[in-house]
Amino acid sequence: MLQRKLKKQRKGERRNKMASVHKACKQCKTIYEGSKCPKCGSEEYSDASKGKVIVLDSEKSEIARNLKLKDKGTFAIKL
């Protein structure tokens, strides 16, 4: 019984370590960790974003064109 509880506790600890705090910039929608946006320098952010897209080549990407993204990176779809 005690072993089961310990296993569940360890599993929960691993999940907490894997979950990191990501922020989405309200100006350029870049998803980042830290105190300010690395792309535009803004400190305004949202914790609640819906969906994300990773752009590798913004010139060839139709999704990047639809979302009006000019750079490569990880972006929030909706804030």
C-alpha cells in the first residue's frame, strides 16, 4: 500500500517538473519563458493562450501568412 502511494507521489513530481511556465507576448504572440519577450522586449504577456504554432520558414508557410507572422519561432494562435 505504501509503495503505491510513493509511486503516485513520484509520478506527480515528474509531471510538475515537466510542466514549465510559458507566457505569450500580447504584442507579437511569441511564446517564451522569462520576464520579457525576447523578440519585441514587451513585458505584457498572457498565461492563457489557446493553441500554438511553430514556424520554421515564414515565407513558405501558409499558416504564417494567415496569422501575419514574419519571423520563425513558436507563437500563440489565440490569446
